[in-house]
Amino acid sequence: MVVTGASGNIGSATVRELAAGGRHDVLALARRRPDLPPDDVPAAVTWAAADVGRDDLDPLLAGADAVVHLAWRFQPTHHPAETWRTNAVGTRRVLAAVRRQGVPAAVCASSVAAYSPVGHDRPVTEEWETDGASPATYCREKAYNERALDAFEATGDTRVVRVRPAFVFQRSAASEQRRIFGGPLLRPAFLDRRFVPVLPVPAGLRLQAVHAGDVARALVAAVERPVHGAVNLASDGVLRRADLGALLGAPTVEVPAGLVRGAIDAAWRAHVAPVPGSLLSALLAVPLLDAGRARAELDWQPRHTAAEAVAAMLSGAAARAGSTLPPLHP
């Protein structure tokens, strides 16, 4: 079993799940090979350094019974050619190596952000169009990969599963996610419920979430079961303004979405904020997900609610939580 992006948020959880009980031998690939003490590496896991956008992948995929492709770069948002090389070119290169090496199954991470915008709150199934939720680079690259997977499926007999989760959180990835989305201005104390006097929330915000451990269990089920095609993942619960306030123990105030988007864009252009306002547009426009297929065909039952997944990230970020893996280091 080969896992790309194995040291990231979803990848780290997936490696843990695949190696649990020695069910699978795992070759874990990451751009930066982690320097881990031998006692911290399960016997079933071998780590190797590989950049999916540049390196020769054929020797690494040779003989694999499945590839779980999770490699992704969110930053640097000011240099989209760099994220494109990993996210778009890298995905095409992984799929090409899968084809050349005759790997029977490819399980790939997509996202709720690949879906086209909606103007309603009715949960959508996997048939909803995937043209990206906004002009944000992240959404465009996820939509591009959906087209790459379409072409790949149409020209061969590899079993392909594309998993489209809602927003994915876990405590060990909290510091990384604070850096990715908040940058240096979002200090850990700003997410400590003891120090949040009021929480501003953009108008119209509603959020589905899923814990990385639950995503990992779905990915492993997709490897082990004869399913193919797209699968939505979302835990129970839709978080709205009051729910987010409750998680931080703070009163909330609704703020016009356009005002927030403009402020984020201005900060991004000034290289103060790490993400552009178009990402907020995506957050407000993504559909709610119907995860019925995952429950029926993967026998998937999330162990964490959406609120619990977000709470793990918030408490972890406030406590500077992380892990010894390079992307997740606190």
C-alpha cells in the first residue's frame, strides 16, 4: 500500500489506520521524510521522501496493491505555480505511474470545495457538478483534479475512488491549520476560549466538518471494499453561528460577508493574511453534503460529530498541539 502526502493532516491519520493491527504494509511518501525514532514507526510502515510533482514515482509504486493519493499543498497562495505543480501536475503524474505499474486501485482525496456553488441548504449527493466553489486556487485545483480523474477512469480499468470530505480537522494538525489559514496574526491565544470576548461570524456561514480519523477509516474502507466513484464524507451536525460561539464559549456577532471578504483580500494582498477572500467565498458557497453513500457502501459511521472535530482543532491550536511529523510540528 502506498500513501502519498503521508505526513499531512489526512495522511498521518490514514497511515495510522492502515498500519493498525498490521493489516497492511504501508510505504508512506512525503516531500520531507520525517526523522522519527524507530520506536515511533510501526513495523508495517516504511517512510520515503518523494515529491509527486518532480520525482520518479514508478519505483515507489511498483508492486503496490493500491495507492492512496493525498499529497497536497495549500500554501504558498501568492505563488500558485508552486501549488499547481504539486496539486495538479502531481496528481496527473501519480495517476500515470499507477497506470504504468498496473496498480489495481487508486483512492484519491478530493474535497467539498470541488463542488459547484449552491444557493440552498439541501444536502447534495455525489452527482452535483464539480466546477469549484469559487475562483480560489484551492477550488480550481480540486475541480481540475476531478477532470483528471474523469479522464483516467475513462481510459483504463483501474478502480478509482474519489473521496470528497467536508472540512477535516484533528488535534495533531491544529497548529498547522492555524498557520495555513490564520498566519502569524492568528496567535494561539486568540483561539483560547478563556480570551475570546466576542466571535464575529460572516453572515450566511454554515459548516460541515469531519475528523481526520473518520476520513482515514473511510479511505481504508475504500481500499478494502470493491467500491468505485465519488463518496461524500461529513459527520453529523451542521455548525452555524450559535454553534461556533458555543464552541468558543463566546457571544457572537454577525458581520456582512462582503465586508469580511474585502478585509481578508486586503490583508492577503498586503502579505499579512495567508489566504485570499475568495476562499471565504468558497466556504459560504459550498453545498452541504449527503454522506449516505459512505454509510451504505463503506459501512462508514463517524465516531466524531462535526462539533467535536472543530473542537479538537480549536483546543489543539490554543494549546499549540502538533506532532513530530514536519508539516504538523507545533
